[in-house]
Amino acid sequence: LTKHFEQYCKGATSLPPQEQKHCLEKFVASECFKLQLDQVRAQSLERLVINSFWSTTTNIG
């Protein structure tokens, strides 16, 4: 995660504490956003699979 942070904020470790904090907040926000996006993708994929499963089983019955 530190490596990710350093890629996100080039030279962050040599910045003044206040700048580091600001950068870290932006980084955390973007990481959280990515995680939420992944969860949403997973849920919609799950729903898609379930829906297609139900439509095939109801067609057979």
C-alpha cells in the first residue's frame, strides 16, 4: 500500500507533514472509491448470473 501511495503521490515522503496528510486523504479516498466500485461490479455480476440462471430454469419448467 505504501508503494501505491508513493506512485499516487510522487515524492510524498519528502513533502511537509501537512502536504503528506492532504495527499494521503486524497489517496485513501481514491482507494476506497476503487474498492466500492469493485464491490458494485461484483454484486451486479452476481445479479446477472442469478437472473440468467432463473430465466433458463423457468424456461425449462
